[in-house]
Amino acid sequence: MDYPELSGATISERDKAFAQEFANFVNGSMCSPDQTGRELTKAHRYLQQQMFKVFLGFMKQLSHNYQQGRNYRSPL
């Protein structure tokens, strides 16, 4: 999950590990997106803001991929 086209920055190994673990969770362990989302809202407001920044980064990269005409295949 490397996105050098957008930022030019190298992604840390910790961020890559989290992204992979989250993808695995969504792919097989998650019972309900609604319940998971509801549970995330119980975090402290600051953490909710940080989670939202991650969401915005995800959407920004999806937009970039779409504009470039790329349909990236999942590494799984």
C-alpha cells in the first residue's frame, strides 16, 4: 500500500502494518460496519479528529487514483 504519487513521502512501517491489519479486519473479522463505526465514536474527541484525518487521507488517495485513471488492485 505505497502511495508515492500523491505525497512523495515514504510511509512508515507502522502505518503500513496498521493499514494491513485494518484491511484484514474489514475483510474477515468485522461483524458490522455500522456497529464498528458506532464503537469508534466512543473514542476521545481528539482521537475522533485523528481518525477523521485518516479517512480524509484515504479519500484523497482514492480521488487521486480515480483522476489518474488507475484501478489499483488490492495486494491481498
